[in-house]
Amino acid sequence: MSRTDELYSSLTQLLREAAVLSSCGSVLSWDEQTYMPANGAGHRAEQLGLLAGIAHERATSPRIGELLSELEQQTDLGDADSDRAVNVREARRTFDRQTKLPRRLVEELSRTTTMSQQAWVGAREDADFTAFLPWLEKMIGLKREEAQAVGYGAGVPYDALLDDYEPGMTAAEIERVFSPLRDELVKLVAAIQHSSRRPEVEILSRHYPKTPQIVLAEGASKAIGFNFDAGRIDESAHPFCSGFGPGDCRLTTRYNDHHFNSAFFGVMHESGHGIYDQGLPGDSFGLGIGQATSLGIHESQSRLWENFVGRSRSFWRYLFPTAQIGFPKALGDVPMDDFYFAINDVRPSLIRVEADEVTYNLHIMLRFEIEQQLISGAMQPADVPAAWNEKVMKYFGLTVPSDANGCLQDIHWSAGLLGYFPTYALGNMYAAQFYIAAQRDLGDLDDQFSRGVFRPLKEWLNEKIHRHGKRYSAKRLVEVVTGESLSHGPLITHLRTKYSELYGL
Amino acid sequence: MSRTDELYSSLTQLLREAAVLSSCGSVLSWDEQTYMPANGAGHRAEQLGLLAGIAHERATSPRIGELLSELEQQTDLGDADSDRAVNVREARRTFDRQTKLPRRLVEELSRTTTMSQQAWVGAREDADFTAFLPWLEKMIGLKREEAQAVGYGAGVPYDALLDDYEPGMTAAEIERVFSPLRDELVKLVAAIQHSSRRPEVEILSRHYPKTPQIVLAEGASKAIGFNFDAGRIDESAHPFCSGFGPGDCRLTTRYNDHHFNSAFFGVMHESGHGIYDQGLPGDSFGLGIGQATSLGIHESQSRLWENFVGRSRSFWRYLFPTAQIGFPKALGDVPMDDFYFAINDVRPSLIRVEADEVTYNLHIMLRFEIEQQLISGAMQPADVPAAWNEKVMKYFGLTVPSDANGCLQDIHWSAGLLGYFPTYALGNMYAAQFYIAAQRDLGDLDDQFSRGVFRPLKEWLNEKIHRHGKRYSAKRLVEVVTGESLSHGPLITHLRTKYSELYGL
């Protein structure tokens, strides 16, 4: 065993242990949101707090720093894209980020997040922004401190926060693609609004009994490749995907008897995340190669299966007869094309999580613009409602009747997740780019979907994206896989083509 | 703050942390047995192993030993039954037991247990005792070593193992009550076998659809006082009760469409454990006062609700009309007395977990006799099948057709649980003693049950038993609560009275 082998083996053992410990917290969080009885909340908070503390202690142990420094001086780690070099690079990245934050700041962020989220819940219920304002101010202050502690390159503190979710990405790079996308989307939305065609959306709010909803959603999840021997789907108030570790990935959804989309497309979306998670190399658990490369890439996988597959006509050529059998009263007499149009209804709306494929990205841009200004100091937290409402009018032509449906609708800022929103729209762009590349490699995907054949696409994603973990940054991965850099083009082409046909533009 | 206060506060913080950590393992074990997908087993074992290691490290940290030694020298801890004195005493007990075992032995026991359980599963499937024999030999050897390391008073190594489950109890003390109980039971079983009366047990294997089974079992659990805001019931292959901590206690059961007893009495049984757990003082979590005093007392609570309440005529006066509504086809035309007789069918059988209230204790005695001899060295593991089969003939008049239905039926020995079996029968005796005392204090319990009134009994148990945690040992608790010491009398009186009436003896 060489010196490098020894050091590397010691390092990976420490990293794995920290990851195993933190994955125990994932199990507890999942249970908290799925099955935990109400009175268990206090003890659960204690359990999670203790686990997080021990995991953080281990992840920041000076021993890891020593091993990294020594390893970085070795000359035989392998080339920059090799597993070992990637794992060392990513360990350094995580270690630096975690050790740069002073303990006081970590603790204050943790405490503030808990209280701020509680304040947000109450403020949203009461549509009372002033009740949340002090918490937003405190949170913005702490996140600015975090950005200073972590450091940033181009003089933009926001980049330091963004980097936590989308490593290597900058606000400038995002703005480069958001800017043309914004212009194109506003035009497309306007054209759709001027169209005389409208889907019969009432179809989707008929009675959809829960049991056949479960059967259809789980059947679709299985069909596209989510492995139920290594995962499952439960119910929670807010859908999520949580990978516990090799062989165990949990998805959740919620069922609404009078809203077809909620559970079905929720499951398609989370299954996309789950398929990514299940495609990560299990033997690299806790190491860079075993981890998703960015939130944007994660989101590209969920959006690809939810929208590019799940909202395509060819997919419903395959699945609609099954849906009609499951819901004879709701869908028995509905032509497939009417159903397909209904699930692709586009209309400006106030709530992000209910938005369609086209307007969704505008919701993201609005938030991205505001949070950048909050972090740079160009906007004061007290001015958020006015700025929000103005942008909603500008992008959607809508008046915000209450902050509950406006700037208080999302949990993110109360939870300290600043720099997170843009990854949703990046995901849509990456998905469109990957989809084109997959079509180029795999031939007529529509023909495959209409026959219920999803394995080629799933295995292509496994091969091109999943198995690499963090080998490539999101930016480089897109280049390696598609031959092009991040671009808004494929997404806008996809949307224009699809919706021009539907709305007769 | 006095020096004692300071020391005590430091000690309890360390103990609580170790307990919180170990309760994280409880959540993961529960999930493993209820929801975990098959492929998650490997990672789950890693998670549990790591958590157990850290929890053990913390529970045996030298700092605890130092604090205990200092505290034991203080004169102002309070009297021996005070919370503080009890918590220090119990911390010492646990600390000594854990630190007396050499690390090598702990690790070998852990490794052997995993492999031995796997070997047992295969051996039972193949009814092949010789495949299990080497593991049984190894396990007995390790448990004898454990007894030596822990130490024991009266020259009986078995007592050191028993003490882990039933603190302070000795084999001699158990034999003192088992001996007359054995004689009485054998006579009672013989008398029942000579009776010409037989219940129509076919009633219980009619079709019992799962959904109304869940409704009835959960309704009964709630009625007797299990708090669903602080607990829930899920499904698992082997029913259990696991308290995660204050406000969160999980029960499990299994549903069989053609066997009424399995889920219903399983839930009554686990609810008894759960009500004890929910009655422990939550603010003493991790300390002696917050823990069940012994397995025997725990079992007394499950048996009391399962048998003394759940298999009583008065209970079914209350619940049978509801059961008939839930299962109109199975029970619509069944007279209540026939149902009551059927759920109290007594017959000698080979399998412990399916045994009735009367013969059950004989199953325990047989195991107790054998395991004592194994630990003392008076019996060799190779001789277990012969000894087992001889005792089954002696107690039940039955021939054991296969070791799978004989000495290979229970998981306990393969899991290293030697000294555990007698606590089941102790639980039955304690239950009978508590039940008499409760009747004395609360008046006509049968009248209360027939009206669906269970709160007085539940609150009496909370007050007399649950809230004390480990304040009193099992032995002393029985004396404090009932005014009598451990005795077989109340149990045999209960059984004789009940079954004489049923079988016309």
C-alpha cells in the first residue's frame, strides 16, 4: 500500500462515517414528515439536533484537514477526473466551506432558522408580512455574514450562497441565460393568452379516488425506472425525495381526490430525483463520486421525467388507456387529446408550486432578482412586498391580493435557502439540453414512450449523468454530455414547439 | 448551585445524550421492520452499527465513571427512593455492567449474534438442529464468559444474565414460584383436557377483512388508553413495541384475514407495553426514573391488558356488538358466549407464541429449565433437542415431530437472549397480583369494562407503576403496590376460576 493509498483510505473512512451518521438524520426527518405522531416533535428535534452536531463535528475534524493537506501534496492521486482526485477535491470543498463558518454563526443560523420558519408559518396564515419582517432581516443579515465568511470570487456575495447549491455557478452566468429566456417567455405567455383555444381543465378536478391514484402513480414510477426494491413512496404534506444511502431512496407525495395533477406529476417529479439517487455509485457513498453534482442537475432529472416525458403526448398514448380503466367515471368519455391539453394548461398565476411548465420559470426569475438585491443590500427586506407585487404585475399582469399569495408563499427565505431558487430554472434548461442529446443518441423517444419503453432513456441518464456523481460540475457536465454550454435555447424551443401546436400559435 | 447539583446536572446531561443517540437507533430499527425496502438492509446495518458504537462509547465514557464516584460521596443526594438517588443508582448499575464487559467480548457477541441469527433462520427452515449447533455452542460459551465478567452473587452464573432483564431477580427466587405453579398448571391442563366441553374455534378462522380488523384493533387500543397523539400502530412481520422517547411510542402488529386473534390480541398486548411506555415520566428520559423497571413488569402490563382485560367476558360485553358490525359475515350469527369461549380455547400445543393463557407458562418453564442447565454446564448444547422433546411430552403429552416446531422455534438463544424467557411468566404472575390490587382499590372492574370504562384502571397503573420508572425493583414494586411479595397464587386462582367456569370443571 502506497502512502497515498493509506492517506486516501483513512480519509474515505472518516468521510463515509460522517455521511452514514448524517444519513441517520435523513431517516428521522423522513419519519418526522410521514409517520411521526404529533407529540413526538420535541424529542425528534433533540434527536436531530444531536445527530447534526455529531455529524458536523466529524465532518470538520482537524484530522480530515490534515489528511487532505497531505494528500494534496501527493503526485500519484490520478488525473483530475479520476475517482480519487474527484473525491479529494470534493472533500476539500466541503471541508473548507464547513470550517470557514465560525461556530457562533452556524449555531445562530440554526437557531434563527427554526424560529424564523415558525414565524413564517404564522405570518403566512395571517397574511402579515410585518410579523415576518424582523426574521427576514435577521436571516438576510446572517446569510450576508455567511457569504463573507465563505468568500467569493467576482465581488458578488450572492455567488457564495449560490455556490452551496450549484457549485461553480455565478449570478452573472445565470443572468446571461435568464435574460433572453425571460424575454422569450414573456412573449410566449402573451401569445398563449391571446389564443382563443383553452383546455377543459375541469376534467382534472373530477373525482379521482385515492386507491387507483396510488396504483397509477406507482405504476408509472416503476415503468420509468424507479426501483421499488430500493425505495418506496409514502405520503407527506410537502412532497420530497430523500436518499438514505445505497439501496434506500424514499419519495413522498400527497393525494387529492379532486385534483389529478397533484399526486401524479408529483410522483413523476420525485421519481426523477429518485432515479438519479438510485443511479449514484453506492460504493462511493459519502464521497464526491457518490453524490449528486448540483441541485440544478438534480432538478433537471425530476423535470425531465415530469415534463419532457410525463407531459408529452406520446407518454399518454401509452398510459391513457390505463388511466381510463382506473378512473372510468372521470376519464371514461374523455378523448386523449383533451386530457393531454388539460395537463398542459398554461395560465399566469400567483403560486409558484402550481405553475405550469411555461410560466414557472418567470416565478423563479422574480425571486432570483429580489434575493440578489437583498444580499447585495440594494433592496431592504421591508421593500420586498412592493417589489414582488410590481414584478408579478410586470410578468403576469396580475395583482397580488395578499402577501400570503405573494412574497410569503415560499418557505425558502425563512429557512435560509437563499441562492436556491435559480436551481429550479437551471434544472429546466439542463433538462431540455439533455433531452435533445438523448434524442440524438437514442432515436425517436416519442415512439419509445408511446410503447411504454423508458429503459433506453433511463440507462442513458445513468450512464451519462448519474454514475459520475460530482466528477464534473454542472457546467462541465452539460458540456461533456451535450457538447454545448448552458443555454436557454433548447428549453425555449421545446416550449415554443409544444405550445404553438396546442394553442395554435 | 451546590456541588451535588453541579455533578448531578453534568451526569444527567451525559446520560440523556447517550439515550437520545440510542433512541435514534430505535427509529431506524422500527423503520427496518416496517417500511424499509429490501435493498436498504446493508446500509441500515452500517447506520445501526455506527450509532450503537457511538452510543456505547458515550455511555461508557470515563467522565461518567468520575461523576458517579464523586456523586456517591455526596451526603445530600436525597433518600434512597428519591429521583436523584434512583437515577444515580441506576446510572451506576448500567455503567458497571457496560464497563465490566471487555471490548473484545462485546464485539464478539455482536458479531456472533448477527451470524448466529442468520444460521438459526436457515436451520429452522430446514429443521436442521445440527446446522445451528455450532452457533449455539459458541453463544453459550460467550454468555458464560459474559456472566463471569459481570459477576454474580450466589454462585449461579445464570443470575448474572437474568439480572440484565429482571434486575435483582435470581433463578432460585423464580424456581420458588415456578415450582408450585408448574404443579398446579399441569393439573389444570389435565382437567381441561378431560372436560367434554370444547369451544367452536372455527369461528375465529372465518374471513376477517383487514380494514375492519384495523378499525376494531385501533379502536380497542384507543379505548384502553393508548394515546395516538403520542404513538401509532404499523405492520411488521413480528409484532413489537418500541418507545422512541417522550411523546412517541410505536406499536406493530400483523393482520391475517383468516385468524381473528393474531392482530387483535397482538394489538391489545403491544398496547399494554405502549401504555407503560407512555406513562413513564418524559422529563426523566434517559434516567432511571424514566425507564421501565424490568422486562417482567413490562410484560405484566401487556398481559394484563391482553388477558385480564382483553380475554374477559366483561370486555366483550362492551366490544362484541362493535365486532359484529365490523364482521357481519363472520360474527353476525355468533352468540357472544361462544365467541368468548373460542378466544379462551385451551389446548396443549407445540408453539409458544400461539399458546393460550394456561399452557403458555409451561412453555416458559421448559425453556427456563434448559437454559439454566446450559449456562451452568449441566447440559451440553448437543443434548437440547432430546431434553426439549422429553419435556414437551411430560408437560403436554405431545410428541415433537420436528425441531422446527421444537427447540428451533424461538429466536432468543440465537440472539443471545439467555435469561429472558422467565420474564414472560413472571409478567403473568405480576399481572395477576396487580389485577387483584386494582380490583381492591377500584371496585368492580368487570362492571367498568362492560361499560367500556378503562380509565380508572389505566390511571391506577400510571399512578402505581408507570410513573415510578426504576424507582423500585420489580420485586419491591410488587410489594409496594400489592402488599404481597411475588407469588404464583393470584395467577393460578385467576386461571382456575376462569377456566373452571368455561370448561365446567
